[in-house]
Amino acid sequence: MEREAEQRIAQRSVAQALRHAGVRSSLVRARVQREPFEPHGTRAESFAAGTRFPKESLWHVELELDRGITGPLVLGDGRFLGLGVMAPKVQHDIFALTLEEGLPPDVSLSRLARALRRAVMARAQAIIGPRSPLPSYFHGHDCDDAAPDDKSRAHIAFSVDAASARLLIVPPHVLERQTRPGRDARIHLETLERALEDLTVLRVKGMGALHLRSTPVLPEDPLLRPSRVFTSESDYVVTRHAKRMSAVEAVLIDVRRECDRRGLPRPTDIRVTSVRGVAGVGVVARIELTFAVAVPGPLLLGKTRYLGGGLLAPAW
């Protein structure tokens, strides 16, 4: 309770500091904490040495404004003493958990993704309360009957980056290539962030306990890099298999439709490198897409894009 009271006072101080700095944009939210926001950072109290400020008055601050501003931005009573320097945050909103021991051999990516989904759902439910219904944002149950192109019914995707031994949690606004989430989605995103805090162990049937480490998804991440060519990192599963055509033809038609649904340019070339039918799943393929212009990642396409499938990586 004491820490919450201190945080509320610090948040009000942030709003006041913005006014003193002549920032006309309105403060949407401010997050304050002693711990660093970035891995390997330094706690706020450490910066008190050599200054006139007591360590209790120092905070790390993350803030969101209602519109963009031009830097530099320096805030607070220590702005003339080298403190309070703010840096723009590149907002990808993709969360990554690295598997400490690497990817288990012959692992089922869908099983991993489903286990992660269950863990996140359980932690989100604990945050909002056991008697409150868990929004479909986290599980997608209410979206099962929605049309494939109904973006209003989108939900979190749980994916596996096998090349880097990472589990990825991709919010729907990233999937739908929107620059920022809507108002309700921002609330869910905050719950998701809290649900992923201290998630260090994932128990998977048949694999035991997998140890996880939260890692940032940086702007230069390979999966985010713009490219003209993308190749399958996990299986692409056809959303609808029309009758009276070959499996390859079904994949080609389905991929074009998926690109249209996701706001991607039509590929100039689609190469099906492998294709097979799987009982209870459908037509499963590995593909290579070529676009006329460079397209930024991440690319998640197909029927299983929410649960471990359909991840494409830039080829170069």
C-alpha cells in the first residue's frame, strides 16, 4: 500500500514535469518503478550518488502522450544535473520468452504454443479476478465462428520462433498491422504485460518444465526486418480447402486470400516447397513468398497462426 501511494505521487509529478517542460501533448498514462525497464539496466536509486536528491525521490518513468512530440525531452528536478533524460520507445508490443535450454528435440510447436496459451490465460485470469470473465482477447473462444477476415474478433497469437528458440506472444493489433491498439485493447495489453511478468517456467506435457527468460524484441530483430522474400519457419495450414483442385492450387489460392485479409500486398510469386495432407488438420505446406516491395515483419498467416503455425521469416 505504501509503495502504491508513492507511485501515485510520482505519477502526478510526471504530469507536472511535462507542464514545466512546455509539453502541450496530454499525458495518457505514466508508469513509474524503481526497477529498470530494460534488461541489464540500473535501479533508479543508484543515480542518487553525487546528487542532492534522496534515493526515494528517483524513479524510472515510462510515459505515453496523446500525440507525438519532437525530442529531446528532459524532465524533473534533476534535468539540469544529468537526470530525467527521456528516450523514444519503439513500440512493437511483441513479447518474447527465450527457452534457456534451447528448443527440445522433435518438439511439437503447436503443443508448445498451446501450453503457453494456457499459462498466459491462467495468469491473466488471476489478475482480473476469478469471477470476472476472461476477455476473448486472451483465448479467442468467441472468435472461432468469425469470418477469417473479421479483424474485430482478433486475439493474441502464441507462436514459436524455432530458429532462435523463443516463444512469441503477438497482440492482435500487431497481427493486423495496426500502428497502435484501440482503447479496450490497451487495457488488455497492460493485463498481458502483467501476466508475463516473472513467467520463468512453462510446464508442457511430455516435456517437463521448460525454463524461460524474458527478452526484448528490438527494432533490428530478424523477424521484424523488412524484406521482399519470406520463407516458412513453421507450417502453413490452409484456412479453406476448395474442392476439385490440387493441394498446391489450394495453397496458392489460400495464401493470396490471406495476404489480402492481412493488408499485405499481393505476392508476385508464391513457391510451395512442400505440401501434405494431415488428418484432422488439413492441407499443410511450406511456402516462400516474394513481394514487389519490401514488407516489414512479423508475418503470421494461415489457419494455425494463433497457435504455433504460419510464421514466415525474411529470407535475406
